[in-house]
Amino acid sequence: VPACILSVLRALVTTRAKCAGLGRLGAAALVLALTVSRPALAEPAAALDLYTAAVTPEGGFTLDRPARRPHLVAAAQLHLDYANDPLVYETTRAAPDSERVALVSDQWTAHFGASLGLHGRFLVYATMPVHLAMEGERLGSQPTATGFGAGDLAVGGRVGIEGGDAALQVTLTLPTGEGGDGSTGAPGVAGDEGPTVEPELVTEIPAGPVRVVANAGLRLRKEIILAGARLGDALTYGLGVVMGLVPDLVDLHAEFHGTSLLDDLGNRGSSPMEALAGARLRIDRRWTLGAAFGLGLTRGYGAPDARAGAMLGWLQERQEPRASEAPAAPPERVAEVAEVAEVADVAPGPEPMPAPTPEADVIETRETQEPPPPAEPPPALVP
């Protein structure tokens, strides 16, 4: 049936391209993509690693913080995590004592991430997991370890909510991870079968030296049945506490996170939960180093017996203006200064009087002296 569907799609694409006379190269690329993705149609796949690294070094190990970043300030990080027995096969469902085979016994994963702040409120980011090693025992058509290979590329964006203690982010993952084993029909565990979308609310409540961090999201993905567990649209959640042991130097982290199927909340097989505890050291204003250890709290898909993780983060240092450089005057101040100068040019102050000369003194004296009043005539004598 898949082969027939692919043949029909190829025919439709080729016919439309010929009729239009354009897009033949795009049609060929689509046909090639359909051919290459054929194994994914036969074997389902779902990402196994429950350790989803925080998207920025300002966050925790698996929990994000709504920290804001100045415009065009970049950051990068590297997380390494090891999971022991993240996927086992049980002969009796929901009976830990009936574990028969560790389908994935050891999983080593590196998580590369980069992010960029925009205008003090927005953030864009990308993360890429790479499975350095994944080992386990094969058991017929059960999910199988895929060894070394890429995971699913994730890209997303975040916008801060007014107030600064919350943010909304949306993450999109692309199915770049290795699929299942086509020769045996075993499902893959390196990445999901198709793209996923996860809107998430990120909050933080400061309480003195302690900060409470909470994440809640909704992961939308294709529904499949894998290793006896039904996986599909799920609720994602996380709760953590960060305490400053040494101010601006050492922070202690305690985190709890998990997922659960939306229409079957709490189902053991599709509701993995995990707890982590660790510490972070700020080497300087740019570099951060951390380590954490944890345990799987349930035997859900991806929850390990034990986990260890480490991280190295880098944050671009913001260039502060030098003390010797006086800040530029605002436009209003510049206009005011220019106006004052113009007025000074138009209405200058009184000029100094020239030095007096003797001739000028004589002329001024003659001009300023009033003539004497005429003498009164003597009284006439009356005979």
C-alpha cells in the first residue's frame, strides 16, 4: 500500500509540473524526498531522551527561565547527559520485577544550543541533540538502539510578558533523527517520526535567595504506538527551585519534569517523570559550568533508572560605555544649545565704548553746555 501511494504521488507531481511548464526541479526534489522517507512510513519513531536541555544558559538544566537579554546579545551552550536503562521490555505490563531486556541500556547525548536576544523582550533559539552512543539488546520488532546519530533539530522563539516574570515560547522540532531499522521493522528512538510543535509558558517567582521556576506546555505530534505505549499529544510540565549558595558564584538546582498523554493523564507507559539535582558555577560574567544527577520516578517511555548531566554555557558580555566617554546629549538638548547660540549671534551684548579724544571732549562740552539766559532789561524810569 505505501508503494502504491508513493507511485500515485509521483505521477501527480510529475503531471502537474509538465502541465505548468515550471517547477520541474521542485517536483524532482519532492519525489526524491518521498522516496527517501519511505522507511519512516513503515517504521514509527519517537524521541527517547527525556532530557530536553534548557534553551539558554540563563535557565536551569531542563527548565527554562523567562530571563530577558539585551538586543543582539548572543549565547551558546553544550549539555552532555547519560541515561541508564531509559527503555526496558517487561513481560508483565506495569510490573518492574518482570523486566526482561534493556532495549536501550546506555544513552549518551550531546545537546548543542545557540540563542540571540532581540530588543530586550524577544529571543530566538535553536538546539541540536547528537546521540554519541546508544546501546541495547535487540528483541524482534521492539524499538532498537540506533548507535551514533543526530536527533531532532529544534528551533523556536520567546516573547516576554509584561512584568518580566513570565514568557511565552514556541518550539518546533524537525524529524532529522535516524528512523527505525528497515530490515527488522524495529521502530526508531533517535527522534520523532514527524515534526512537533510545543507552545509553553515559562514563569519564575523570586522569593529572597530562592527562585521558583515553573514550565507548562503542550506538545503536539503524530500519534503512534511504540513499545506497547501510545504516544501522541501530551502535556509537558516542570517545577524547580534555584537557591544561591554563594551570591553571584554558585547556585543549587532541584528540578522535576515529565510528560503525560493528554487523553490518558497519568498512564504509566506514556507518563515518564524524572527528578534532577545539581549545581552551577559562574566562572565569570560569560562562562557557566554545571553538573547534575537524577533518577527516573516512573517506568514511562524514556525515564531512566539513573541520569547524569553536565553543561557549559557562554553568554556574550555586553559592552558598557567607558567612563571617559561622556554620553551624547539627547536631541532636545542639542536643539536647545543650537537655539541659544543663534540668539547670541543675532543679539550680541553691548560693545565697549571707544576711548575718548580731546577734540571729542571739546565738541561734546560745547554741544552739551546750555547758553546763559538773557539779561533782564533795567526797569524804566517813570517821570
